Amino acid sequence: MGTRDDHLTEAEGLERQAEIADNAHARAALLRMAQASRGAAALLGLFEASYDEALTVSRG
């Protein structure tokens, strides 16, 4: 599954590849993959925040 940072790093790499892609189809596919990685990072961030909040509530 990877961490939030792993997904953000992957998205940045995919975006760099898209910048140098030799055709529009490859560029579009790489950008969609980058967007999916950023979405996964966002979801993991929500899960982490929810977990942290649950810990805070259970301790309080």
C-alpha cells in the first residue's frame, strides 16, 4: 500500500515523466497515474488523521 509520502513521491516522478513523454497519449496516461497517486496520498492522510483523532478521544 505504501505511505502517504511514497504516493506523493511517485506522483512527482510520474509528472516528471509526463513532461518528457514523446506523445500525448503517454503524457495523458502518466498524468492520470499521478493523479491517482495523489488521490491515494490524500486518502491515507484522511485515514491517518482519523486514527490520530480516535487515539486522542480514547485517551481523553
